[in-house]
Amino acid sequence: MRLLCVIDNLGSGGAQRQMVSIGCGLKKRGHTVEFFVYYPQDHYRQELQEAEIPITLCRKSSRFSMFPAFALRRLVRQGRFDCVLAFLETPVLYAELGCVGMRGVRVVAGERSMVDGGIASPGYILKANLHRLADLVVTNSHFHRRWMAKRFPFLERKLATVWNGVNVEKFSPAPTSLVACHGLRLAAVGRISQEKNLARLVRALAACKTDGVAVSLTWFGRVDDPLYHRGVVQLIESAGIEDLWVWGGEISAVAQALVQYDALILPSLWEGLPNVVCEALACGLPVLASDVGDNGLLVEDNVRGLLFDPRSPRQIADAIKRFAQFDGRRREMMARAARDFAVDRLALETCVAEYERMLECGGRP
């Protein structure tokens, strides 16, 4: 199979990480793989170069430029690709329009994120209708697939779901358990923006402090919304929990960071399939998560962690308090269940194999 992977750039985003992992995995399985991008961010370029995967950069001149679609069409013709796999809305649009009328080329469109509040904008509706040009539309969460089938019933027969893959060798438990000290240590990983729900988490930690729960939290991630970030900092100060909250900044060594904590907490208002939850489970970390998207399937309340309503600071605080009260044996059982689930259901090899089957036959996994 000759495969062209299409994405906006090779930056450090979750979709980029998944696309590069899938491309490298398919290359190892004997397929010919190339990449097409239109922005020059190069975080994952070295990984592709080491795998000897060619990269075509077609610089996008303006926000609404259609030049990448024409360049992609020429590349597909020259390379005689069997399949084009695209992730993210605009790259998918370029792939679908660029391959219109081309025989023998299967187009697989990757839907990678949830729609804010389940309300589709006019732009999203237009792009969803263009999925008529794709052979298959792959979501990375069952929740999003069900939503798309209900909102766009004409796509139902084209829809499939493949969960994100995790390198379970890189993301693995620490060799020895850390000795618990200074109470419950929570890690949170995500960009700092309103949908990540930091403000309610601050109120939940304040309630924990009032209830006498010994807990601390480190938030790792870049600042996407500076105004919201300033508001959260002020809220932390007014709640008097500066001693409980640490800003860890943006990190690349996520695996090494996660194993230093007792659990991951993810209070997002909406998610599809969050990479960090998959990575935490692979590290043997129980997860305290909002009951949105596919989190319920990943975490399974009281099995690999705890679920809560992200709009209720009290419920978030209660989940933290409950986990803090678990003894070492209960936490160890959750940790083992998390690791076993990740190895069985979330391993990168499983994800790559499912994409291989779809791309080769154009059908569902």
C-alpha cells in the first residue's frame, strides 16, 4: 500500500503525534508512507526522517488559500498513492477536495476532536457535508461517532472509530512505587483554556482544603488563553490555595512526569478521547476524570479511577476526597487495572493494525 498522510504541520499537538505514530507504524509493516504538510513546525520531523519517511511541505500563503489542495492533487497523481489519510478539519478538507474524481485513491477523513457543546457551527456543517467525498470517516471516540451519526445521518455508513494508540513501552509504570508523602499528589496535563475547566478545579481544591484533605496539584500545559490564565491565578490567590497549586509549564517528557504522581485529574468540560488519559492509564496511574466523551469507557468508575460531573466543583472535590481515602491496596488494584487496560486496548500496535485494515480494504475496522 502507498499511503499519503496529510496534516497541517509536524508540531507538538496530539493529532500530530498520533499521525506520526501511525505513519511510522505502517512503514514498519512494509507499506510506503509519505507526509504532506503546509506549515513548517518541525517537532516530529526528526522522527519521520529516522523512519525514512519523505515529507512534502507546501507552504500555505494565507488562511483561506486553496493552494495546498492543488499541490496535494499533483502529489497524489505523481506518487500514485492508494490511500490518503488526513487528520484535522482543514487538512481533511484539502484531501477531500484535492482527490475529487481521482480513481483508485481511497480518502480517509480523521475527525479528531469534539464539537464545543455538541453545537455545530456553519463552517463545521459545511466541512461535514464534504465528507460525502471521503470513503471513510474515522473518529477517535465512540461518543463523537454517535454524535455525528445523529447530526449527519447521511454519514452513518461511512463512520468508524479507532481509539488513539499509546506507546506502552515508553508510557509504563515506574520501576518501584513512590512512597506516599505530603498527602495526595495530583497531576493535570492540558492547555490552559476555558474548556479545560481550571476555575472549577480551583474551587474543588479549595473545598478539599476546607474539608481537611491533604492534596496538591501540578498543572502542566501551555497557556492558550492568557486572559483566562490570569483569572485562574487570581482565583487561586483569592481561594488561598497557592500552596496547593503548582504551574508546571509545557513539558515534552510527559511519561517521566506522570509517574511522579498518585493520579491524573482531567476536569475538562468536553473531550473526545484525551491522549493524556490514555498515557496515564499506560503508566499505571488511576484517573479522576469528567464524565464526558469516552472517559467513562476509558476510566470505568471505581475500576481504573473515578468519574465526576465537571460542572460541579463539589463533585470534583468529592472524587478527590474519595480517592485520597483509598488505602494502598485499593490504589494498587486501580493502578494494575489501568495498566492492563492500556496494554490490552490502547497499545499503539492495536491502533496501527486497525488503520491498516481500514486503509487496505476501505472498510470499517
